[in-house]
Amino acid sequence: MAADMRAGLVVDGGSDLKMILSYVNSLPTGNENGLIYALDLGGTNFRVLRVQLGGKDKRVLDTEFEQVSIPQGLMFSTTEELFDFIASGLAKFVRTEGGRFSLPHGSKREIGFTFSFPVKQTSIDSGILIKWTKGFAVSGTAGKDVVACLNEAMERQGLDMRVSALVNDTVATLAGARYWDDDVMVAVILGTGTNACYVERVDAIPKLRSQMSSSGSTIINTEWGAFSNGLPLTEFDKDMDAASINPGEQIFEKTISGMYLGEIVRRVLLKMAEADALFGESVPEKLSTPFLLGTPDLCAMQQDYSSNLEAVESILNNAIGVRSNVNARKVVIEVCDTIVKRGGRLAGAGIVGILLKMEQDSKGLIFGKRTVVAMDGGLYEHYPQYRKYLQDAVDELLGSEISRNVIIEHSKDGSGIGAALLAAANSKYALKI
């Protein structure tokens, strides 16, 4: 991991890891003051949020947010139609701004834009969409600056607001956690998908030739889901990858993230049913259906501590239509545990890879002090065994003395407020507010 990170920092395309520059050179300090908005677009909903900041002593005085569903048709519409819909929802939200929220005199409303699609960032407030993912196929956006698309739509709505920071959700999570704790150096999202970012010294980024940061550091978005170097893959991983919509890509993501753990377990159970009659003489027909078993199913089964594993029986019956005896259920639990343990431990090893790279390049400034890794995402939040295996791997790989200084902390929903804080930290009215 550390070697691939270095190769990706030398030149674009230098390794599986994209090591994308975020252009975030000013992290929140706690001094931010005033009213800031955030917009989070990462899937079939978008979220708008406003936050009133009160400086070092008062911090977050107030927040309000609203979630809006994006109609299915708009996911296949034009750039103007999608961004007009978003700007219109934002304008409605701005109109409900109450007395608790006030804009400092002489300043314009500013917004942080969390955009969780592949973007080639060109500055803190601009970025070109590489391609839509997550089921979106909006025409005319690829190759365009998404901030310009939003600014133009806000203008068409008569909304006087400017985007002062464009970030992805992992970078926003780091900023949101850093606001409360200066020791946060890494952020990891483990949900349906996965990603990680960290604070890097600019003199350790050879591909950053000119844009020097006044603070001497910036955030690097690793896009670590694409890592593949030396991963222990089984026949089940290889078959699942070959059948996926992106064979040969996102290999690390396919071994550790919520979208895939259930599918790997299904493939193992199918092989056991065929080779070993795990569920009796006939192989359950539904067991051949890809993605039939979800990671929430694995999690629910692993929380069953009853003597005859009734919850396991009911999930197997509902999900794959099988009747099972207690021995078969015990085997199913063992398979779930094996796949989840591997996923958690690999994610933990990935975190250690990032920390080792930072430690080596800073000549020992990371492990000698408290260092916080901010975690977010449903898989990490809701799956206790996964969380434990991740922590165990970090402790084991770093050793008890160093791991005492590495704090892995859940930072729930940090990305929304993180985008607002980055907008405040990069505000053109920073001196006034």
C-alpha cells in the first residue's frame, strides 16, 4: 500500500492508486465564524445543510438540513435539468432561513459542495466530471466543471450564492472530524463502497510542481478501492470479479466493502451446497442468484447467539429458500465470520499502510504522538464484528506500544458539516467572518 501510494504521488497513473490532489490546503481550525451552506450529492438523494458557526468558543451554534429524493427520470436527463432541480431545492431551503441564522454584513452566501463521483479536481472550487457512476447517466456533463454547472443553475434560480469548496465525501469526513480534533490525520469510509484520504506534506508530492500550499500540507484522496497489489484472492473473489460490471477494477473494494461481502459468502455457500450437500441432497435454486445475500443479512446472522440459531434459520429461509439443520447453520456462521474477518483485517492493514507511509516520510512524527483515524460508513457503524477485526489487525500490525497512540474513531455524518467547514475555511470573506 505504501509503495503504491508513493508511485501514485510521483505521476498520475503511476500505480493503481490515483492519489488525487484535493486542493484542500486550509483545514478548519475552529475559528470559522458565520453562516455557511453545504450540498451533498452522492447518490439518489441530495442533502442541503446550513450551519451557523460561532468561532473558537462557541463552535457550531446551530444546524438545519433537508434531504431531497432525485426522481428516477432525472438520473437519465440533461445536465441543465438535473442541476436546475438541485438548485431549485437549494433555493427553497435558503428561503426557510430563520432568525437563528444570520449572514455577516457585506458578504454573500457560500456553499461547500460534496460531489461523490469521479472528478478531476482543478482547484479547491472547480473540478471536471470524468464519468457518472451509481446509476446516473446524465447527458452533457462529462468533461464539464461541475461547480460551473451548479453556479449557472443557481443563477437561473435567482440564488445569490457561490461555491467556495468542491470536495468528495471522504475529504469532507476528514475536515468534519478535524474541526473537533486537531490530531485527525486520516479518514476512511467503509459502507457500500470504500475510500480513504489523509493529510500529506506537499514536499512529498512530486507531481505537485507549482501549486504550493501556504500550510505546507494538503489532503490526498487515495481512491484506495482500486488497490490490488498482493491481495490474497480466492477462486470466489476471482469469479465474482469476472462476473462484475468492472472486471479487474476496484479489487480492494471488492474484498472489504459492504456491497460485496454478502456476495462472496453466497458463492462459498453455493460451492459447499454443490460439493458437500450443505443444505441436503438438492442445491437450493435461489442460491445461484447473484447478490441474493446482502451484508446486512450476514450481520444479522452473526448477532444470533441462540443455541439453535433461529435468526440464522429464518434469514436462510427468507433469503435463499432453504430449510437448514443446526449443523448447517453453524457452518454458515463460520463462512460469514471468515469472509468478514478477512475484510475487516484487510481494511485495518490498509489503514496501517497509510500510517506507515506517513511515518516513514515524516521521519517519525506520526507514531510518537496521538494520531486519529476518522471512520464513517454503514458497514463500519453497524457491523460490530467487522469493527473488531479491523481494530485487532491495526493493533497486531503496529504492536501494542504504537497502537496505543492510534485512535480509530467513528465520525458519524461528518461529511455534510465537513463540506460546510471547508467552504468556511476557504471563504473569500474569511477575514470578515
